[in-house]
Amino acid sequence: MSFGRNVHVAKAEAAEQKAMSAKDATAYEHAWREAGRLWERAADRETDPKRKQQYATNAEQARATADQPQVVTQAGSSTDADGGSPVN
């Protein structure tokens, strides 16, 4: 039973974290696509128009990030090509 919380938001955020810590290009792309799918599900289940639009935007940005090459910083952590997560 749900009490007004959209569980897909937390799942999408977790998928983004997984994508940011991906060790290889395939895992990076797959995790960002999964985040995009989960943001889309969150948007589909949202009733507030403002949040619905934000979640849809997050989905588009996550999918766009999946198409960008993964950049590995000197510290060993990975980011997308523009230096950070475009989402949120």
C-alpha cells in the first residue's frame, strides 16, 4: 500500500548512483538507460504536473547521458562527458 510516495523516484536515483560508479562502458550505458526507464515510470505515476515534467526531463537527460562516452577521472571515479550528472 502506498501513502502518496512515488517509489520509482528512489529507484531511479539509485540507478543513477549505480551508473556514476560503473566500472566499464557497457555497465555505464545500461545503468543510465535503466535510470531513464525508471524516471519515465515515475513520471507516468505522478499526479503533480510540475513533478511529472521534472521526472520526464530527468528521463530524457538520463537517456542522453547513456549515449555520451564515459570519462574516467584520475581518482578512478567515472562521470559523463560533461563532467557530472546532468540529472538534478
